[in-house]
Amino acid sequence: MEPTIFVVDDDEAVRRALISAGTLLARPVQAFASAGEFLAAYSPEQPGCLVLDIRMPGMTGLELQRQLADNGASIPIVMISGHADVRTAVEAMTFGAVTLLEKPFRLEELLSHVRQALDADFTARAAQAQHAETGARLAALTPKEREVLEMIAGGMTNREMANSLGISVRAVEDRRARLMKKVNARSVAELVQLLATR
Amino acid sequence: MRRPLIAHPLAVSLVLVAVVFVVDLGLQLGVASAIPYTFAVLIALHARPAWAAPAVAGLCGVLTIVKLEISPDRGTTEMWKVLANRGLALFSIGTTTLLGLLRRRAETNRELAEERAREHQAALAHMGRLSMLGQVTANLAHELNQPLAAISLQADVAVRLAVLGEPVRPELSATLGAVAEQAARAAGILKGIRRMAGRAHPGQDLIDLNDAVRVVVRLLDWKVRRADAQVELRLGELAGQTFGDRILIEQVIFNLFQNAIEALTGREGVKIVTIVTTETAEAQTLSVRDTGSGLADTEKLFEPFFTTKADGMGLGLAISRTIIEAHGGRLWATPAKSGGAEFSFTLPVARPEES
């Protein structure tokens, strides 16, 4: 799925200006006139960022932001507002908005914040993907391999492991090699790091 | 002060005293002189200085006694009768003065109170106009800000596109750049106006919505009776705390309630206005529902200067929405299930860690 710039603003002229601006970044832009329409069309797996007006009839931008957080959608949000008071700004930031722009703003400001938001989303999704992959790899280990893994992580030598498990050093080395291959780690350091990111 | 009945009460009064005294000297009137003397006192009560009436009364008293000294000729009347008559005269002058002064003081007090009430009313009306002007300005500034944001952004985009185009037209990008600059300048002016309009910062009172409803219902009771309507209050228990400007919030409830009553005025059939308050963890909600003819468009209503009333300015709802949004809440309209209209607003409940 291609990263998309989502725009939610009830004012048609502003919405169209945001679409023109977003198009400059050579990314698909999808615009919605209300929070409800956006919620109906958006799925959390969709990468991208959201340019969101705070003041709208019906569900406000801040309410949409909370709703998204409740749904577990972590899409970065660039809030825009006609009258940015401190309280609103604090609230928006607390719930994870990238920034709050006060209308009217210049193109450069908007584009740099949208770029940041897209980057943040990309980084977050990459980390999430790696996390998921690590989990899958570790889950593929047999109980015996897992036992060895924990011992390695605990800093035991092959001999100590062999003694502890009542098998030969050779068998430990075998298991260890299979384990390293399965989790795709080249060194003990990498293996430990893998465990740490879980 | 009312217009005085006589142009120069003190002078007239003194002339009267003099005339009465001369006549009293010439005639053997006995007690009868007291009656014109009391007239003189009554006239003197209309004089501006407060001392006029007691002074004239004193003068009349002195002259009543002096007459006995100057003209002791009492004809056939016995001395005790003359003394009794003069005593009665003094008594009636004194009583008239006392009662007159008391009455004068009561009147002055009443006039002062009336004046104070008028001043208070004028001040309220003035404040109402000022606050309305502020709200209208804030509303207008916000409405203008939207197209301005669009202009500014589109102009910036156009500058970019002009540079990307082949061949590059430097005049075009310079012209578009000027548009963007001027939009930014206009935005700066608007920002200044908004800041000024918002300077009268709304108060931070603890607001009891149910209480505010009761205040407004009491204020508009006469209108409800005139419309022959009924009011139903379903006020929920509100445990959370909401903060804001109590007067402004009451103003919003007043507007919504008044609209609801006016929607029922002159209609046949069921005429009920229902006010409901509810609460969630995040917000308190107040709804005003009527059984009127309902709404055609639930968004256009909130535009400034939109009205369906012959004598309306079309500002009530626009201002109400500005007020509620300034408090972090929302104000919206929906068609009511009963067939009429329903207006609701929310006020955010303060979270404990914030307060």
C-alpha cells in the first residue's frame, strides 16, 4: 500500500488548497469533508499521514484524534486550526499530533510537517514490521532450541550448557547452529539484540 | 426629577406668607390664618433646597405669634380662645411640614432607585452590545480566515507550479508571489483583530448547567406563558465540573430556549419545550427540544446573518456557537423525533489532573 496523505477539513476551499499542496509531494492525496467520512474509509493498516482540521461541525478534529487512538490507529497527524489556543495545542500534542499549524500557514511549513509525518509513519511501521518478524522467528523455535537460546542469553558456555542439559558438547553446538540459522542471527550479540527487541 | 408645578416655589411661598401676614394683621381671623400658612409650606416643599419648607414653616410660626404682639386687639374673643386658636395654627403648620418632608424624602428615594435601575439597565444593554460586537467580530474574523487560508496556500502552490513550468515566466511567479504575500498580510491583520476581540477573556467560573437552565427558564417565564406553551425539565445529575463564563453560557441557553418558544408561538396543537441535561465522563450535554415545525437545514442556521424571523438579525446561533466553541464544546442542531427541532451543546468536563 502506498503512503497516502489524508485530508479532513469541512471547508471546501481549504480542502482543495490542501489537495493541491499535498499533490506537490507526489503522493496520493485523499480528502474528506468530515471526520465520519474519513473514519468510514480509513483502515489502520493504510500507511500515510493525516492533515486534520480541529474545528468542524459534528465530530471535531480532537475527537477524531481520540477515536483513532482508541481504535489503535497510530497515523501521525498534522493538526490545523483557525484559532490555536494553548489548551487545544497541548491536548493535540498529548494525543500524539506531530504538530499544530495555525491557519493561514505557508506552503513550506505545511510540506515540511507533512514530510516529517510521513517519515515518522514509515519509521514506526518499519519498526513494527521488524518486531512482528522477530516474534514470528522466535515462535518457530522448538522447546529444546528455546532452552538453549535462554542459556546463551544467560551467558553460559557450551560446556556449561552440555553439563546442565546432560548432553554432549557436540550436541549443544549442533542445536546452537540450527538455532542461529532459524532466527537468522550471525553472532551471539545479534541473537541477544533480537531477544531484547521483543 | 419631575417638572415643578410652580416656577419659583420659594418666592411664591414667601409672597403668600407676607400677604397672609398683612391680612392676618388687619382682620381678626383667629385660627383661620393657619390654613393659608399651610399652603405656603406646601408650596415651599416644591422648592429644590431641602431647607426651604422648614424655614418657611418656622417663619409662619414666628409670624403667627408675632401677630399677637403687634396687634393685641382681639375684639370680643376671650384670651384663652385666641391662644388655643394660635396653638392650633402652629400645630397644623408643624404637622404639614413634617408630613410634607417625610413624603418628599420617600419620593426622592424612589426617584433615586428608579434612576439607578435605569442606569443598570442601560449598562447591561451597553455591555450586551459590546459583547455582541466582540462576538460578531470574532466570528467574522474566523469565517474570513478560512478563505484566506485557501488563497494563501493556493498562491504558494501556484508559485511552485509556475517555477516548474516550461518556459519559466518570471513575471508570473512574481505576481503569484505578491498574491501570497498580500494574503499573508491580510491574515496578520485578522489575527490582530481576533486577538483584540478575544481580549475580554471569558471568565472561569464553575458552571452548574442545571442551575443556569433554571435561571433562564425563570427569565423567560413570561414568554412561555404568552406562547401558551409548556416547559419540561429533565435535568440529570451532573457530577463532573465544567468551567467557563457563566453569563455567556446562560446567554447561549437563553438564545436556544427563546428560539424554541418562538418556534411554538402562534402554533396549534402540542406546544412543549423540553430541556435535557446529561453527562458522560468527557462532557456534559444540554439539549433544547421543541414541538415546532422543525428545521430545513441544520448547518446553514449557524451562519452569521442567516435568519428565518422577520425581526431577527441572524446572529444568535452564530454567536452561541462561537461561545460554545470558545469553551471547547460543540453546538449543533438535529431534527427532533417529536417533529420539531433539537439544539444541543456540550461542555467538556475538567479532568481532575487539570484542575
